[in-house]
Amino acid sequence: METSAWVELELHVGMAAAPFRIRVREDGERSTASVACGEMTTNGIGATAREALVAALAPFGSRLTTAVMAAPAMFAASATLLAARDAG
């Protein structure tokens, strides 16, 4: 699958001082993610969108990574990413 569309969302996690701005994209055999929270911005690459997002979230620590990945809004983001994959 090759898409140039990013799935973007803003996510508020109770333990974070600022919202997370998340962008994820699948492109061929690699996925990329960008995460910004406050003044910190990180990027990640992985074989799947999930791996890329976990890599981008890693600098925020395991508690925040787990909270972000478990947030209900992430299910909608996954569905959007799957729809983009099917359309591409």
C-alpha cells in the first residue's frame, strides 16, 4: 500500500500538560509517525503504523505511551488508517 495521506488527530491525555498532536502515515513497507506535545516533537519509523507511533512516543515515557495507545480516539485513527489503506 502506498498513500501520501496522513492520519492526524489531537489527543488529550489526563496526565499530560498539553494535548498530543499525532500524525501517522503508511507508505509502502514502512510507516512514519510524528508526535508533538507542548514544545517537544518526536518522530518514529516502523514496519507498521503502530510500531512507528510507539517509537515516536517512546521519549515521553512508558506511562504516557500506554495512555495514548489505549485512548479511545486511537480506535478511530486506526479505522481511518485502514480506510486509507483500502482506498490506496
